[in-house]
Amino acid sequence: MTEYRIPELVKMVESREIDIPEFQREFVWSSNQVRDLAESIYRGYPIGLLVFYEIPSELRSQNKHYWVLDGQQRLLSLVVIMKGQIKAIRGGQEAVVRFDIWFDPVNDKFELRRPGAGEN
């Protein structure tokens, strides 16, 4: 079983090496679910496996090497957590999905909020 670090997975999604096949459902996770995933990772809780199918070379288009079979919601959420946004199918159309997830070091937890004055 191949293991990837989160930054590697995010890079593979951004480069479209990992692709979401048409038979997968839309990105449906809420901002609370994405925040909870960030919290689970921070706390060292298991977040489950991601299952990929290696596309046979004769069926590959462009740079696409893998299809996500299980874990699409978690995978796309990882991109949102790391990059702040992702292009995904939502409401039947491709859309840019953004969530404002911030870490509060005083309370040692993740929050959903917009940046305050002087924050980037």
C-alpha cells in the first residue's frame, strides 16, 4: 500500500494527476465537516483511507494517472484546507468552493470565520 503525505496529495489533485471520475457524486461536504476534518488531522485522529484506481496507460488522458474511488470528500476537503479553495462539481456545475477555516491557538481548535482586521 502506497502512503502519501497531505501536501503530496494536494499537489497531485492540483496537477490533475488524481482525477474525480464522472461516476462520483458532487462535492457535498459542509464547512463544518471540512473544519472537523482539519481538527481530526490536528489531533492525530484517523481520517480513513483514500482509495485510488490506477488508470491503465491506454485510457489516460493528459496527466491523469488515478481516479478516486473512495474518499473524494476528504481528498477535496484537504485541498480546501491547504489552499483555501477548490474547483469542484457542486449543484450540478463546476464551482469554486471556499471555506474560511482558521486555527484559534488560544482555544486550541479550528473555527469557521472570516479574517479580522490585519489578518491575511
